[in-house]
Amino acid sequence: MSKYDANNITWKQHGIGFGVFIYILNTFVIPYFSGQEVTLESILFMIPICIAAGFAFGRFRKWQAERNN
């Protein structure tokens, strides 16, 4: 098995990872610790927001990598 290298991860993978992270954090973790109720509406509402945020983060990582080369 080869050593992990963050440079081999594409911008899409960075974006998906970030989107999933903020989705889980904002949909389940933060409401749990603040005592709020998790509803189906809140779960479905966060999906397009987190997809857009993940895509934007991935594009930023791509731009940042191209600028540094």
C-alpha cells in the first residue's frame, strides 16, 4: 500500500468530503448538542446547500493548487 498523499486527491474528492462533513455537522451534530429536534425537513433542506458549499470548496482548492504551481 502506498503512503497517503493529499496531492493525489482531486478537487472533486475534496469538495465531496467537505460537503459530507458540513452536512453531518450541521444536520446532526450541532442540533444534537444544542437540544434542537432533527426533522426530515431540516435533513432535506441541507442537502443542496452542502452540495453547493462542497463544490465551491473543491473549486477553491483546484484554483489554489493551480496558482501554487
